[in-house]
Amino acid sequence: MKTPLLITSALLLALLATIGAALPYPILAPLFAAGASNGLNTFLGLPAKLLFGLALTINPLGLLIGSALLGPMSDRYGRRPVLLVSAIGSAIGHAVTAAALVLENYPLFIIARLGTGLLEGSGSVARALLADRLDGELRRKALSWLNGAFYMGWLAGPLLAGATLQFGITTPFWVAVAALLLVAGLVAATLPPEAPRDVSASWWQVARDRHALNLLRDPDLRSLFIVTLAYTSGVTAFYEFYPLWLVEVPGYGPQGIAWTTAAMCAVMTATTVAAGRPFNGEPLLHARRYAMVVAALIATLAAGNAAVGLACIVLYGIPHACYNAIVPNYCAERFGGVHGQGAVMGLISTTFCLANILMALAGAVLTLIDTRLILLLGAGLTAWSSWRMQGLQRSMAARVERVLP
């Protein structure tokens, strides 16, 4: 496949898949926290905020498992078949979610969100596509553009949700089904068939022996995993619970949340144009500066009023986009050749999913007291990761010096 077609295909895959994942987010917070009773937010008489936290947790739990497996499986069986199964399976998951909303069936809703999450880990495979076939400055730029496509999906998804809600609460999920089927068609049309790299291994053997978490045996990757988990936990605390803050403080509904999210994602998308440019110095030291700015914005959101908080939500997109332009490319260059790009990118996605689960569980408890507490916890974790990155950079550099003759 020619390089322009490869990059274009990866960008479209990221855009369409993320649109499907982003559509539900403006819907969930008002559905559980706006005060109107329904079969979902009154299940078993549990507090609506607790049910909301569990609903947020279950999809990332599926993503955690799926991301740990899909990247390494694509290393063995090829990117094309894994992307096809992921897209079609996610489409089915969104269709079942729509049915659960109509029935107001909370257990079915949870099962559908879990199943959808299991098959939504195609981001790591798209990153591996680019990391496999590109190198140097072009790979850095392409991975930054890919981040931009993900951000554009988070922009388009909430906008579509806000625009289609007038036709019914299930309409955004049917739009997600259509988007994911387009992903499947794009994969079938543009990616050539690939021969499995290990025909002797069953899918179960690959799942058991080659999942991304095996990479934590590498001491450098393990240290980097801990630091990035702290950063990503702070980010997911922000991303999962700022919609609830928008409901409680400025009193926004689904469309207000959608427009705020769209503004934030538009800023992130625009930032990626500059974020992929070359720079001098150590990548992790650049990343730590952006992480500290993110921490400051999340803390200010928790402490500020409606106007200040809205500004923090939108401006957050700038440092976060810059951070994400650095870390995946650094991991691809330092670890991808040794462990396989699919596994490395799968570990990055797994980190994000684990952070989602941890923060959703923490938030389910803390928001019963005050929504600002989970935001302050996120700010603290992100600040710690920024502080720790400098020491990590020094220890990894020292280890390399000991190995070199």
C-alpha cells in the first residue's frame, strides 16, 4: 500500500471508530443525573450517581481486556482481520445498547457496554499500522495526525449526538452503528489480506501468552507504564466527570455538554497540526511540562466557577494534544522494534482503559460527596506523573549508558 493511502486509511479508521465511541457521552450524565426517574437510574433502588459510575466503568473494563488482546493479535493474525472483527462487533454492541435504552433495562445496558468495549480497541491497531510501515519524522507526524483524527472523532461524535437526539435517545447509537459499518467497509476495501505470522498458535494461545501486559516484564516499560497510568488517570477523571460538573454547576443538558466537548476537541484537533513538529531535547522532559499544565487546568476546573471552568475544559485540549504527540511516538521508537508495534500500542491503550476503570470506580464514590473531589484527585495524579517523568528519564538514560560499550 502506498504511504499516502496508508495514512489516509488509518486517519479515516480512527475518525469513524471514535465517532461511534464518542456518541454516548453527552447522553449518559443527564440520563442518570438530571433528576427524571427511569428504569436505568432507579435500578434496584441504588443511587443514580452510583449507577452512573458503574455505567462509566463497564465500557472501559471491556476496553481494558480488548486493548490488551487486539494489538498483539493483530501482530500475529494481521491488522485487517482484527480491524474487521472489531468494527462489526462494536456496531452490534451499539445496536444492543439502543435496545437496552428503549427497554430501560440496566443489566442489558451494562452487558452491551461491556461487549462494545471489548471490541473498541482498534485505536492500537491503527497506530500499529503506521508504526509498522513508517519511521523517523514521517512516523512522528503521522502519529500526531492520527491523534488529530481521534480528537476530531470526539468532536464529531458529541455534535452528532446533540444534533440527532431530537429524533430520539437511541438515534445517536444507530448513527454509531452506521459509522462502524463504514469502518468495516473501509478496512475491507483498502487493506490487503495478510498471512498470519504464526499459523501454529491458536487465538487462545495468543490471548494467553502474547497479551500487552506481558510487556511489563521490561523494567523500562514497567516504569513508564506507572507514570503514564498516573497521567492518564488524571485525564480520565477529568474526561469522565466534567460532564457531571457541567450538569451540576452551569446546569447543562445533553446539547450543552455536546457543544462544550466539541469546542475542546476542536482545540485539540487544531493543536495536532503543530504538535507533530520536530523538537530538540528529551521527549519525556517535553511531555512532563505539558502534563503539569494539564494538572493545573483540572485543578482550576474543580476550584473555579462556571465561566472559569468552561475555559479550563476548552483550553485543556492544547497541552493534552501536545503530550499525546510525544509519548506514543517515543514508545514506538524505543520499544516497538523489540516487542512488536501492536503489543506496544496495545499497552498504551490498556493504560488508558485501566485508568478509566480506576477513576470511574473512585468517582462513583467521591461524587456522592462532591464531584469536585474526583477532579482534584485527577489533578493530583497528573501533577505526580509530571514530577516523576524527570526521574524516569534519568534512570532510563543511565540504564542505556550501562548497556552500551
